[in-house]
Amino acid sequence: MENEVSQIKKWRIESQASIGAKEIRLETKWKNGNLLYKFDVDLTGPSNIILANRHSYNGFDVEFLDSDSFKLFSFHISLNNMTSIVDENGVTVGLSANNEIQVSAVEYKKIEGWSVGWNF
């Protein structure tokens, strides 16, 4: 079963212009009892709602869904735990998180989709 879940999954891209996000990307894989994830947000510009709340505990809520779009489990990514991605001029153009959460291989195999919400 580990070979089935250890492959990297690239989840669909979410565009959320209302909060200043050009793209929101998620990559996952399962290893040793953990869901490993990379969560990236490309920003539309330096003055948007995400950066205005950058140093808060607010952030993104990632939900994983089964084949019928029912929630399997979720986790929160705080803005203050995300790494800033800057361009050659030192302007923040994105945020990134690279972490893991404990999830069984059986639960991981049930994931068919995801959604993202936010509180800021």
C-alpha cells in the first residue's frame, strides 16, 4: 500500500482573486504515517488582504474530501507560519508552507479532492 500513496499528488489550482491570490497550489504525498504537504499561494500584488494579516494566527483551512465531496479531515495553516517568497526587488510575491500532519494510509487513499478556506 505504501507505493500507492507515496507518489506526489498535485491537486487542482484554486484562484481566489477576492483575497489577492492568483493561484493556490497543493502537493501531497504520504510517508511513514504522515501526509506531507506543500501549500503555495501566489499573490496578485503587495497590498492585499493576505499580506495585511501576515503576522496573525489567521490563515488557510485546508479540507480533504472524499469522492462525494464529504469532508474527511482538515487542518489549519497560520499565516505567521508561512514562508515569504520574494522577487528580485524584495517584494513579497507569494507565501509557502511545507509541513506534515499525521494521517493513516487508509485515510489518505480516500482523498479525491480538496478545498481551501481562509479566516483573515
